[in-house]
Amino acid sequence: MLLAKLDVPITGRNNVEAPTTFQFVIPAAFLQVKDRLELRVSPNKSGTTDSCILRWRLGSAGTTGDAGLVSATIMTATGRHAGIIYEARIEDATHAQLLARADLGYGGSNTSARAGQITHGNISGVLYSSVDVLSSNTNDTMDLVDAELWLVR
């Protein structure tokens, strides 16, 4: 089920995080244990100097203080655009686990260990899914061309 879609591209993102770039308010008691949240993003970069960083947070504040599901470089300096899918599962009332990254392919591998569970606010209350793309420095700007948040039950 589509929960949120970015209707108008967000352009000119720099190296300062703004958790409300693509944010969805998840109503109280909406999520259930074992639900999966799927994030699809498509960013562009203005040049080939800086890397593009993606941050996806889940928590009860809707700020940079919320727990981070993802904080990753999704494009190196020479990359100019990407299409990325992340998936996270609600493990219990206060924990989520990042599962897969489609830019690696579900059958692919990674040299990094998978991140552990994060602790977020209780699913009985309001939660925020917050996404931002930012530049590793001040040379290039990032555009969030498209973003979608899906619920899989």
C-alpha cells in the first residue's frame, strides 16, 4: 500500500540535514509487528565532486534525533543519479530492522555487516518516517527527484 509519494521534486539540497525533506506521519496504532516499510528514492547530483548521502529515520519526534534506519553514501563523487530501494521490518512495538537494499540486488552481497535493530517510539503512538538526501560537502547539490514510502503487510 502506497503511504506517501513525493509529488514535486525537491531541488538544491546541500550538506545540512533537513529531516522533513520527505516526511510521512504514521498514525498511532497504524503499524503492526512484522509490517515492512519500503522506501524508494531517486536522487540526482549537480556535479561529480561530492558524494550523495541518504538518511532515513523512524521515530516519534520527526527530527534528526530520531533513530536512523539508514545513513549511507548512495552515490560516490562520479555518480550523477541513482534509484534505491530500502526495506525495514517492524520487529516489535519499539524496534525495527533494516533488511535489504535493492541497489545491491536482493541476491547481491556487501562487505559491511548488516546494521542491528533500531529503537523507535512505540507503534501505539504517532511515528515519523523522515528521509533526506544531502551532499558530502558544498560543491554539488542534491535533488530528490522521486520518493515513495510503501507498507507491505
